[in-house]
Amino acid sequence: MIQQTLYYKTVSSPVGPLRLVASEKGLSAVLFHDGCGSRRAFGAMEESDQHPLLRVVEKQLAEYFSGKRRAFDLPLDMQGTVFQIKAWRQLQKIPYGETISYGEQAKRLGDAKKARAAGMANGRNPLAIIVPCHRVIGASGDLTGFGGGLKTKQQLLELERRYAANTAKAA
């Protein structure tokens, strides 16, 4: 197996520092500062404040947090099992400001009985915020597991709802 070089940059955000990780193929990870993901999980990384893709990611995240961006337009280098990648692609289809249950995600993946498997795949999603696993909640409407913590999940959902509501009022 050929070892590829990964590049990273740490940026500030309203939900705390985020570590952005890119390969030559695309964005590999957006990690929360509190330990969601680790250097060991990704192998050797080289810090790069000037990496062109990481600069674009930082700009798009700033636009997202200011309510000016609802979807990301970035090359992604998703690394996971076939099922995980399928689950993550399904996450990208959840509209900004909306939520679905794990059961609904499983149904959209083709098997309503795989809610737990969908949740486990979401838990392994290394592309936080960009691939919006924060938009998946429990069947009861309760917030459940999130790599950045439930407080961060709540902050992201509130941010999206606030900007989505402002847009609806302006229309």
C-alpha cells in the first residue's frame, strides 16, 4: 500500500477549533479539536497553512457559519467501507436546516432495518459539517451521538434553522 501525504490546517470556528485534512485527491477530514479522530487514524500529516484546498475549505466553512453557504462544493476523498460511503452520500442529500431519523436514513439506503448500521456509519464520518451527520436525530426527535458532542450538534442545527428561517421570511 502506497503511503500518501496528508496535509492539515487548524482553523477557528464558532464550535471550536477544527482540523482540516486533505489528500492529493480531496478533503479527507474535518475533525473537532476535542479528539474526534486522531493523527494515528490518518497516518503522517504535514501542516500546511497555504494548501490551496484547505484554504478553500476554510473559506466555505466561514461562509457556512455566517449563513451564506448551505452546501459545500469541494472534492472529497472519502475513505470507508462501501456501506459507510453510501451512508455518507445519503447524508449529503439531507436539506440544509432539516433533520431526519436514523430509521429514515436507513430507509433511504434501501433497508429500514439498518438504522443501527446507519448510525454506526455516521459515527465514523470523518467529514464533520461538510457531510452533515449532525442532521440525523433519534426517532423520538432527541439528539443522539455526535463526534463533536451533543452541544455542538445542537449548535449546528440551531445555526441552520436560524438562517433557513431568515431566508424563508425574506422570500
